[in-house]
Amino acid sequence: MVNGPPHFTESTLFPRESGKNCKVYTFSKDGTLFAWGNGEKINIINVTNKGLLHSFDLPKAICLEFSPKNTVLATWQPYTTSKDGTAGVPNLQLYDVKTGTCLKSFIQKKMQNWCPSWSEDETVCARNVNNEVHFFENDNFNTIANKLHLQKINDFVLSPGPQPYKVAVYVPGSKGAPSFVRLYQYPKFDGPHAALANKSFFKADKVTMLWNKKATAVLVIASTEVDKTGASYYGEQTLHYIAANGESAVVQLPKNGPIYDVVWNSSSTEFCAVYGFMPAKATIFNLKCDPVFDFGTGPRNAAFYSPHGHILVLAGFGNLRGQMEVWDVKNYKLISKPVASDSTYFAWCPDGEHILTATCAPRLRVNNGYKIWHYTGSVLHKHDMPSNAELWQVSWQPFLDGIFPAKAITYQAVPSDVPSEEPKAATAYRPPALRNKPITNSKLHEEEPPQNMKPQAGNDKPLSKTALKNQRKHEAKKAAKQEARNEKSPDWAPTPAPQSTPRSTLSQSTSGDPEVDKKIKNLKKLEKIQKEKALLQELEDLELGI
């Protein structure tokens, strides 16, 4: 455990635990409790007074999670069955943090969504069991207080915040029927009109459901495993907006391609989407799903709002080079453009000023380590792992909202003792035949600047669908009028005359005879006048009526 900015010294609260079997740790939501597994026991300490609270014999546990008010510690280990085929023992345990007793054990076969979901005040706790959602109340896990049963509930998400609690459920489509997401208010699940909102769609093999902080709306990213058009290796994604008041819409994304990331601002009034074939677009939308600001295109596949919601980081991690753009989203002004190469992890510090990036195994097994940045682009601390060691997990100590007040944004890079490493500019391969020749700047993709940096667009907002439609109609009408005008008076269409010819001899004229006019027109249309003198004489004779 390391002290945060500005010291970065090893903390005395937690004696370093060495050994190859330390594979998991977690903080409580308020950061006061810390639990970790060392391959023999799961230990819980109080971070504020260094006291060891409990130690559980769970050598195989690989997942840990505290309930929101630190009442329960949930642990999970892989499910195993005995050799004779009889059912295995329960592998999901719920421990009372105060007494250390096991409150309840469940069989939970899948690691995905292993942890029960609690409401913020722990009044309600929910689990997905055999395609239905079971609800427990006041941490009494021996009695199922309510059940939500639909055809086959694949996934659910409990809303954040205080009562009334809401739940979003996803039911995949089958036999030609569409998939759907429904929103309910707990515990009103019965009756045909019980759902607060309902949105159905056909293109969905899996969905991601994202509640905003105020629990007024859910964003749903619906994905198919295969893109039947063949346009994308990643399948096909669509973004849907569902409000708790029953409104719903498909979010119209102006560029085709995958949806890499969608995040809500903590204000709950806007969200940012990163989407489209590379270079990807990033756009902020309001609750009407209208674009508010367009960041143009760039090498990015992730977005991260600061805890206070006033700074947005757009980044390109994974198979991209780690370029980041740090934006002031109140004034839509670019603050910095740091580069965190080979990063596999990103997290904002709860103070809204510092950022953690890390390269972790197993995603990357070389150059493991972490860096702590200030959002203005300065690296304040750097820790590289030895070449024979791997970094598996790194995170900030959490704090509850409101502990750190929002500060005014600064654009000047803060001073740092860590020498800045300029990333080496990768030079493109040049075949031997071209090596001594001048370099031509050819780009595979033309990058589009943010809307307030476009030279012609000024500070105009992106055009809405209706405005674009009207603009196209207006342009089509204009073109049609011009064409009609040209058709009505073909003789008055300007014809380029050979430079050697005096303008007076080729002046526009009509003889009154349609046949003669037609011949004049055809003669004027000739692009290459080989017999210049003869043609000019014939043209002059026709015009004079000889």
C-alpha cells in the first residue's frame, strides 16, 4: 500500500505481504476497510486504525466484494463437482463483517456477475438465479422477499441512489421474437402495466445496461456476435436510451462502426459515446439524444469522466498507442494530450485531479508497472516492476462522494520531479527504392478536428437530422433550378473559345432559323478545332445568312 500524492511512500498502515499466492484484494466503497487473499486466508483490516478485523480460511477464493455499507463481505471461488457426479458444495459465501460469521452460502457456477447486487442503503439485495431475479431484504438471506420472473432473464442491473429502487432486466429474443429491456420499480413486478419502460430490438446477442447516477435513465449497448453485412469483425452494436418515465429512443451515431465505450457524466444530464471505424468519433449527447459537442475523430476507444464530471479523458488503449486527450467539458477546451503507452488500466483518483494508468498481466506480461499523472499531463510518480515480476492489480483507495470538493480547472502543467519521457516517434517503413527520395505525406485517414476547431464551422453545434434533411432539400432544389435554366437556354451556356480566336467572332447570336441555330451550336461544341480557318469562315457565313 502506497501513500497518495504528493509523497508516494510505502504506507505504514499495511505491512507488505509477499508471496506468489496473493491474487486478490478489494477496498470497501468508503475506503475504510481492506480485504485481501494470500492463498491461505482472506483477511480484513480497518485502514484507519490498522486493526485486523477477521481472517477466514478460504485458500481458493479469487473474488471479493464488500456490500455498500460494509455489513457483508462476499467471496467467490470456482465451482467444482465431485468425481462421482454429485453436486458440489456452495462456493459463494456471505460473511458478516462485524461478527465474522457466515450469513449464507449459495451455489454460483458462473464467475460472470457472481456478486449479489445491493441497493445503496442495503435494504434490498438481488441475485439472478435460474433466469429469474431473487430479492432479499435487510440482509436476511434465508427468505426470498420478492421474485421477478419473465421468460428468461439473462441479466439485470439495480439502480444506484436512494429509494424508490428500480431494476433494469434483459431478456434475449428467441424464435423470431425480439430481445427486450424493461425497467421496473421495486417491488411492483406484477400485472401487464407494471413495467416503467420497455424497449425491444432484434439485433442483440448480448447487452450492456448503464444506469445514470440519478436513476432516471438507462443506456443499453446491444451487440451481435456477427455483423451480417461483413463490415465489422467485432459484430454490430446499437445504442438505445430508455428513461424511467417510459420514453425511449435509438441514439443516432453519425459514423458507422463499433461502439467502443459509452459513459454517463455524474450530472446524469449527458453521456459520451466513442464509436465508428478508426479513427473513431467521440460525441457528447443530452437526454434528448441530440449531439451537444463533437470531438471529431482520433485514435481512441475509451472515455472516462472525472468524479466531479467537469473533465473528460478520451483515450486509445489496448491495440492503440495510449494517446489521451484531457478535455474541460464545461468550456470544451483541450487541457493536455499525454501518452500512456501499453496501458491496460485507467482510473481517476477520487480527488478529481490525479489519474492512474497501469500495464498489468495477464493482458501484457512485459513492461508491467504504473504511473500517477496530474490531468494537465505531468507524470508525478512512476513504478516499474522488475523484469521477472508481474503486476496483476492496482487501484486507488475509494472515498465517498463529497469528501473532495471540485477545484477550478488549471491548464498549466503542474511541476514534477519525474523526467518526462517523450514517446519515440515511430518512423514508417520505407522500401529501399524510396529511401533516398523525398517523403510524401499521405494519410490513410483524414482526421476530423473537434467542432470548435473546424475553420469554417466556428462554434456551430452539429446539425440535427431535420436541419441536415432541409439543407439537402435546399441544395437539390438549387441544382434542379440551375439545370432547368440551362435546358431552357442552351445557346447561352458559355463555351470556351480557342485563345487565338478574337472574342467578337465567336459572340453569341441566333439567326431565327432553328436548323441553322442547331448547326451553330454543334460547331461551337467542337473541342479540337483542327481546320480552324475553314470552320471559322463557315461559322461566319452561317451567321451572316450567306
